[in-house]
Amino acid sequence: MYLETGRRNTIVGKCLRFLMPDQEKKVKNLHGDLSVYTHHCFCYRLSYNLSTEISGTSRSSLSVVMLKIVGEPIEKLSLWGQSACALNIQGKKQVIVFGGFGGLGRHARSNYSLSLDPQSGLLREIEVASSPPPRMGHTSSLVGSSIFVIGGRAGPLEILNDVWVLETTENQWSLLDCSGHVFNPR
């Protein structure tokens, strides 16, 4: 996606964009020049900065750094309907990715709990005692050091309205017993 800021175009998007082998990434820099990056199983780390010039005109920039994924196969990051939360706990930065649909071989919903180190590119599956059922299209939100996963789809006709919490300091999932006005499945 391109954002028009004055006369210049810059790319805006999600914090992380995962690309499969031989896909091309086209990037316009601040001068309008187009660069094409072809790669094999890499991830881009994006930084988006917004500043205001003295004239009051907004100016934005985006820096893109290629991040080689090591550890777990990158295909675990190439699913549809995953959720991700960025954490910074005691100076340790990581992105927690959960669920999704697709993958190698037979497409299915997943309940992977993955940790991605945005500096080293290390992707690892988090060892947990229990986990939410596989799902896609859910939401996840970080509150303190806990990640809340809400709803999603377990199947084409199975819409969920459950709430799970991952205590990131203990790598423990638990199902919350919610009361009061329950939201509609989403």
C-alpha cells in the first residue's frame, strides 16, 4: 500500500511482512525510485517514522531491513488469519504469533504458539502444556505480559466466542470463564 504524503509516496503496512520463496517485494523510496527485492524465505523488518516539517507538512519514512528466519520453518509464518503481538518484557523484544490457516501439504487451521526474535530472526515454537483449539481470524491483544486471544473460526461454520490468555512469563495458556454480557461469536 502506498501513502501519499505531499509529492512523495512511501509504503505503509504491517510491522512484519512474510514472503515465500521467489516472491518479489517492490519498494518505492522517498525519491520515487522503485527497487525490487527477490529472495528465498526472508522476512522484512519494517520501521515507520512520522515527523512534521517546519512548514507543517507531514513527512513519513519507512526503513526496510531483510531478516533471515532461522529455527522453525518460515512456512509457519505464512498462514492466513494469524495474529501477532509485539512484546518488550525486561528489554527482551519478541513477536508472539498464534494460529492461522494454510501451511505445507494439507491446509488446516493451526494452534502454533510461535516466538520471533526481530533482531536475530530466530523463530521457535513455544512449548506450552495446553493450547487453544486451532483457529483463524481471531484477535489478540497484549495487556501487561499477557496475550488475550478472542474468537475466530475453528471451521467454515464454527464461529468461536471463547477467550484464552497466554501468560508469556510462564508460557501457559488458560481458558477464561467470562460472565456478564457475552459478545457475539466473531
